[in-house]
Amino acid sequence: MTGPATAHQAPGGAEERLFSPAYAAATIGFAAVMFLTGFAALAVVPMLPVAARELDGVPLYPLVAGCFVAASLFGGVLGGDWADRAGAGRPLAAGVVLAVVTLVVSATSTTIWQLAVGRFLDGVAAGMIAVAVNTAIAQAYPDRLRARALALMSTCWIIPSLAGPPLAGLVAEWWSWRAVFFGLAALTVIPSLAVVLLLRSRSWQAPPEEPESGRPEPGRPEPGRPESDPSAERASRPTLMVAAAVSMGAALGQYAVSGWDVRHLLCGVAGLALLVVFVPRLLPPGTWRAARGLPAAVLLRGLTSGAYFTLEAFVPLLLTTARRVPPVQTGLAFTGAAIAWAGSSWLQGRLQGRVSRHRLVTAGALVMGAAVAVAAVGTLPGLPALTAAGAMVLAAVGMGMAAPSLTLLSLTHSPPDRQGYAGSAMQTSQNLGQMAVMGLAAALFNLLLGFGSADLPAYAAAFGLLLVPSVLAAALAVRARSV
């Protein structure tokens, strides 16, 4: 790819930077989207338990918390399909606008069900934004700048991670949780409109790559090979109906864990059936057996995300309930993890061309495995209570190396007109990995508590389970390498 401006220097030239004139508009726009998304996400999540309590909906809190992830499955497929058909600008703009609308829906909630609807719509917006940004980066930058662009996107979450949760807590304490939602909507509406105008200009989108010598131009068949059938191509893409079924299955599963009567049991069975039938249609063929290329990258995304986000959920619970660590210190663990993720992501961007991407994934997975071991050791009564907090920071270092590397590998294994599909598959795998691994860890944790086990051994067992996806990711990373 030569980039938007052919007058720019060759690869490695001083003029080709993220903020050079040819890329400045795209870089600023994408960074603004990620900053606003991160600030809203990190400020809203701590308010959900407070809102559920005030709305007399504590039993349905798992649905409120989980429907966001379920909806982001649908949003990811919607955004990826839309980006492949019309470019990444439109789904990205739509996602930004919808994110503002969902804040108002949640802020005006009079029942727990309205809050759940707001979180579901927010999940759709988040899924669209995540996939569209990755696809837009592939369209806007040459290959040598993509790793740095992805690292910048991770960096944009640093300030929100530092300021979002404490500011939201202060606002909720002085006014109410509704003021947090309304305030975020007011703060983001004008920047969001500016981003929409930037995306509509399409000044960020690069022209098609120039074909290499001896290779056919995009859209033309190779000599002796028939043209592809457009209808077959459309049929190979996951339909929105399938994505909606998967999201519904995930939401039913989240509702099922809020109670133990016949109704909840039936919802759980129905949700599981939907997932079993429709999930394979959202993922590349060969994902479950880690087929080389894109399928392996997609599976690795699910394994690493499941291990990391489950650790991120259980460590704070351990610190708060079993080790009696003050909330301020637990919050600092989140801050340290965000900084570690951004720093590690920045480092992998600087290693472009020096270390193979699949080796960075292996290294990241092994670091996450070490973090899981630290968390398990942190359950020992004789060690300092904050030992387990270090596991969050260490795991973020591993995820900062693995996540952007897997995104780049997925783009490498996808032709330009299928990068949106690859992005949606990665997003789907990430969300499914979170729900599956966290569900298994929670089931083991509750099972041990049900048999009368003490809290700390139950936590240790849950952390031990996370070694499985971490080790698997390290072992399978070679299957995702680029040729």
C-alpha cells in the first residue's frame, strides 16, 4: 500500500507518521472515538450496581451487566458487514451516534428493564465501533503504520481509566447515578458530531492498493480462474439474523443465572441451543480446530480475552470480599493495568518487523499464564493481600502484546474486501471467550462454595482454571503466523 499521498516517502521515511498531514485527520478522528468510548465505558460500569439497587432490580443485575457483551456480538457483525459493503466510515459514525443515544436511554430508566435495553443498545454501538475502527485503520494507513495506530487506540484509554471511575463515583455521591449518564451524554454529543462530519468527508480513507507486478488488480480474476459469484460471496457472510440469534442466546444465558426456577432453566436451555446452532456460522470454518491462518487467530482472540477478563473480574472480587482490601487500592490495580496494557501495546508497535507477530502472541499468553499463577498464589493467607493485585497489571502486559498482534494477523490473513468480516469474527470470538471462560470459572467457584469450601481455595481453583486458555493460546499461536 502506498498510502493516501503518493508524494510521501518510501517505507520508513520521516514523513510517514501517524500525525503527518496525510494521516492526521484519520488519527485524530479515531483517537477521539476511542477516548470517548473508553471514558463512557469506564465511567458507566461502576454505576450499574447502584442503578440496579435503586430500580429494585438487583436479581436481574446479571442480565444488565451481560446484555452489553451479548449485544456487542450483534453490533460487531453488523459493523463488519456494513464496513465491507460501504466502507468503515458509515458504521463508525452510526456507532458513535448510537452510543450517545444509549446514555440518554439509560439515564431516563424507570425500570430495570429499560436500563437493560439501554445497555443492550450500548453493546450494539460498542460492537460496531470496535470492528469499524479496526477496519478503518486497515483502510486508512499503510501496513507499516497499522501497528502504531492500534497502539495509539489502546493509549487513548489511559486517561479514561485514570479519571472515569473516580469522577463517576464523586458525581453519583454528590447527585445521582442518573447525573453520570446525562453528563456523559452532554460531554460527548459535540465531539461525536465532529467525528461524524470528519467521517462523512472520507478524507481519511486511502485509495486502493496498487497491484504488485504479476498480480491481478483487485476485483479482477487471475488468468485462468473464473470470476467469483457475488451471490456466493454474500452467502458466505454471516447474516444479521444469525448474529441476532447468537446475541439472543447469550442474553438468555445471562438471564438464566439470575434465578433457579423452571422459567430460568428453560431460558438457559433455549440460550444454549441458540449458541450451539448459530455460533459456528459467525466464525471462520476451522476455528474450533485452530486451522492455520484466520481461524487460528480468531480462536486465540477468544482464549486470551476469556482468560484476561475473567481474571479482571475475579481479582477485584477476591480483594474486596476475601482479603478486605480498601476500594481505593483495588481501583489503583485497575489504573495500573490500564497503563501496563497501553505501554505493552506501544512496545509491540515498536517491534514491527523485528519480532514475528505470532511470537508476540506466544509471549503475551505466557505472561498471562504467569499472571494467573500470581493470582492463585495471592490467595495464600500468609502473603500480603495485594499480591493478587499485581496479577492484573502483569496480565495487562501480556494482553497488550497479544491483542493488537492478533488483530494485525487477522488483517494479514484477510483480503481487503473481507477485513470487515475478519473484524466481526474477532469481536465475536472475544465476547464468546469472555462469557464461556467466565461462566466456567464461576461455575467451579460456586460449586466449591456449595460443597462448603472456604473462599480462598475456591478463588485459587477458579484462577487455576485460567491456566488452560493461557497455555492453549501460547501453544497454538504458531498456527496464526503470517507467511
